[in-house]
Amino acid sequence: MPSSHKIPASQPAPAHKNRPISQQELTPLRPIPVIAANAVHVLKVAAWDKPGSPISSWLWHGFSTRIGGLSRVYCADDAPGELNLGFTASDDRETVAGNRRLLAQAVTGNPETPLIPLRQIHSSEVFVASASDALRPAPCEGDGLLTDEPGLLLGVQTADCIPVLVADQKRRVVAAFHAGWRGTVKRIVESGIGRMSVEFGSRPEDLIAAIGPGIGPCCYAVGEEVLSSFESQFPYGRDLFREVSEPPSADRHAVPSLHVDLVEANRRQLLAAGLKPRAIAVTGGCTSCMPDLFFSHRGSHGHAGRMMSVIGIR
């Protein structure tokens, strides 16, 4: 059901109505990671991490990059190890577990901080997590996690999809969501914030959110069926798409293709859920065209590690 909240006009022009624009015009700014003491490179929201701010005294958070880990399977032989955080078929399980401890240490200072992941299925399923979930033989299937329990990290994995972290400043509740295009169409973020209200009494005016790095509108070419899916669900759906001039290659001329802006789509959902624009931070970055900083499933034709975005209560 469309939200009753009024949504500000989107920055991109509607698809098919203006001239095709270049990929460069849509490329987001490159973010600058924080380098932890263990050499892990993590993206942070400056306002959340500012010393002396009320939220920094109780909130942990971070968006990982590919820099600063133990994995060797996705890099050149002479390159430093990388921070693959997904149990992929190509990587060693113990290596990935070591990478997860490095991320926990970079974010919390303790490599043994319990980390609660999901088996992500591009859904609108959201779970309330506790420390006991770290002992499960297999993670829950879904795409959102909530908790008010201190001492653990919630984590969602991405390699092009959009990670969204949310915190309730009054009730000290946190949430992490994984939003690919299918999950975005299923309103994973909007549904998850509704679940925060039901489970913990969270109010939209008390929430802050951060949208992490994913594939940008510069690189995310999609088919007409994706446009149709968004148009069927959102009154602003068409505004999320642009025709982009792809550069010519040896076997084809330059032709326009349809690109979608998933960051803007999820920002719209946060607004629809009642968050104020100033309460929403965007890290920037494109996983596909910044391969030195991020893993990208599309950019590497499926041979990719996974980043992880985490949030927790001290």
C-alpha cells in the first residue's frame, strides 16, 4: 500500500523523458574509509561517530570495504589480503571467520563480539535478534535484523545490493537491512521500520539511518521488467530510472540503457516511513566502478567476496 507520507521530488529526472546522460554524471563521490588499528578499512557516518555526541557513547556501526583482511582468492598474487566477509565457495571458511573477527575488532575493539548475520533471500522478512542467535548452526533466512540487546553486532552482507542501518536514539534499538532491487520493491526497509515500532515502540522522529555503499546508478543497468516492478509499487517509481549512454566497445556502438538508483529508492522508503531528510546519511561510493575499494558481484562477473555492514549497542 502506498505510504501517506509526502515524498520530496527525486533528483533524477524520469526515465525516457530527457536525453541519455553519461555514467560519469551519475557516479557517486568516492568515500574515505577510517583505518582501524588492525588495518581494516571501514566507512563510518561522521555524525554518528563524533566524539562527545550522545549517540557515539552507545552505538557501534561500520560499513566494511574489501581492504584489510586475510583472504587471497579475489586479489592478485602480490596484493595484500582482503576482507571477504562472506562464506563463499571460493574462500576458506576459517579465513572468512578470521576476517569477521577483524571487522568486529575494528568496530567494537573486541574480536570476539558476537556477530549475527542472515541467510539473505531478497525478501521482506525481518527478525528480532539476541546473542543466542550467534550460536545457531545456520542463520535465519531473511533480510532484516533488529535488536535492543547490548553487546552484539547485527550484520548484512552485500556485493552490490544496498545496506541500510537504522538506530533509535531514544530507545536504543538498532536495525540492519539488506536491500537489493527485489527487496526494495518488497519494501524491506519500510517494513523493517514498522516492525521496530511494533516490537520496541520506536517512533520515526527518533530514528536515524545510514545508507551504505552499493552499485550506483552509474553502473546498475536493468531491464524493463525492473522498471515495471517499481512502477507497480511506488507512485515515484519511474523517477528512480534514467537512460544512460553506455560507452562504445569493440562490438557495439554507444547505446542508451536503463539504470536504476537503489540508494535513492531506499532513501525514499526511509522518508515514507517517517524519517526526516536530515536524519538520513548516505556514505556514497559505487561497488561496481570502485573495485579497489569494494567487492562487486556484477563488476567481477560473479567472482566476488562480500562486504558486511554492522550495527550494535555497546
